[in-house]
Amino acid sequence: MSLRQVTIIGSGNWGSAIAKIVGSNTAKYPDLFHSQVKMWVFEEEVNGEKLSHIINSTHENVKYLPGIKLPANVLAVPDVVESVTGSDILVWVLPHQFVPRLCGQIKDVVKPDAVSLSCIKGLQDSSEIKLISTLIQEELGTDCSVLMGANIANEVAKEEFSEATIGCNDDVMGPVFQKLFTTDYFKTTAVKDKDTVELCGALKNIVAVAAGFVDGMGLGGNTKAAIIRLGMKEMVQFSKMFSPASQQLTFFESCGVADLITTCYGGRNRKVSEAFVKTGKTLDVLEAEMLGGQKLQGPMTAKEVYHVLKAKGVEGSYPLFRSVYEICYEGMPPKHLLDTLSTI
């Protein structure tokens, strides 16, 4: 069997943490993978020096994951076409709004038998929900699995123990992906319920926004527990509507309840939403001030989901999802979330 070449598309906070794992494991399994891992970097200057050059010379992403050394076999490549040419496995780790443009740039050079794995937590905005993995599959003509879980990037990069769920419906690639991502500190489980795994990763960000509103209003654990419970209920309900074959047990994997809990107590969506209540600043301003170039996913996902629910005429059955959208985009005060909860 020929060795598989791996490319990581994205080099932000989570992308760099994933690069650390993948770089270590390709070296660990020389019978399965090419040692060198290419990582596409959106080129920008840091202190007058190109970020790709900094990464390749210091083996550190000083802007998005400072203080963490990347394996020496991770090569930063600023040209996305060059980064994917000849690769067998494409690992997508970047904000979901950039996926369509990148697919258009690389589709003519992607190998016909290449496979993708998406670590992207978001949805394509349209009148019907489209998963990012489906978008990648349609644009590139290749299969796409997913990896989701309770994974705060900085904690993973520091090798604090965490878990993740791989949604892969392919019997051959499931074990390959587990070897690519599993370490002593990062445990993965593979399940054949890809759509549910991916939906959990996207929908939990809406709930995290609501949790941030709760923190911003100075409320305690009882209220946040109610938000988490209702959020999980709506996640399950939405997943069943989207995919009737959705498996209940998947919600008890890392991609489900564990990711929901950790993102409601940590992570950028909760943090920025808390500041939204306390400061009165817009989400766009707070994203620029607080995230250092990273993108806020929760409000955008709330808008995408609301558009679908509205088109189907079922938005009333999703009071938490609807309230988050109304607070983020229609000027409703954060207290509107509590008013909604009290009427359920």
C-alpha cells in the first residue's frame, strides 16, 4: 500500500493544534503516512515577517498558537493549490465561510481518490441545511468524514487530556483516521453516524451563545443548566428532523454532551457573548477586539439554522435557537432569552 500524504487546510488556533497531533502521528506510523505534513497558511505578516516563514523556521505559530512547538515535519505552505497537490488526505480546519472559495481554487488538482476530514463546526447558509462535509463532497467529488468533540484548542495543544468523535461511514478509513488523530492525551472514537456528529459540532455553538448571555447577565449555575438541557433537547430534535437515521447514542459521545458542556463554560462563543451583554458592543466589534483574527461561529450558525426553521415553519418548536437569533440579529435584549425560557 502506498503511503498517504496528508495536508491540513487551515492554520489558526485549532488548525495548529491539529497539526501538532497529525505531525506526530504521521511520523509514528511510517508504514501508513508520508512523514511530511503540509499545512496551508493564509499568508500574513507578523512583526514584518511572513507567518509561513516564521512557522517553518521556528516551528511555532506565533500568532494563533504561541508557546506551542509544532513537529518539525509540519511544513507551512502559503499557496493552497500547492499544499493539496498530490495529497491523499485533506484535513479541513478553518472557518466554514471560507470553504466554498477554497474548494473552487483546489478542485482541479485534488486527486480523484483523495478523501477529506472536516474539523469545521458550522453549516452552509441556504434554505435547506447543508453540512460542510456535504459541501466538500459535492465540490471536490471526494468522500468527507468529520471530527468533532469537547476540544478547546489551547488545552489540546498543551496535551491536557481530551476526547473527540470521528464520524466516518467508511470501514476502511475509520481506523486510518483513528491512527492519524489518536494520542495518549487525545482519544478518538469512530462512529458510523457522520451527520449527527457534524450537527452536534455546529449546533452546540448556538447553545454556547445562550450560555454567554446568561453569564453576561450575572446569573448562576441553575440558569445555565436549564440552557444546556434545553439546548441539548433542540440539538436532538433538529438532528432527527435533518437525519431520521440519527442515533441517540451519538449524543453521548464527545461530540454531543461533552462538547456542549465544555463550550458552554469555555470557548470563544461563550466568552464573546458574555461581553456582548456586559459592554453593549456589537458582535463584529467584539470579534475583532477579543479573538485575534479568529472567527465567531455561534451567531452565524444561529442565523443559518433560523433561516431553515423559518422556511419550514417550525421556528416556534425551537425557542432557544430562535431567541439566540433574535438577540443577535433583531435587536432583542438578552433578557428575551429568560422570557422565552419562562414560557416553555
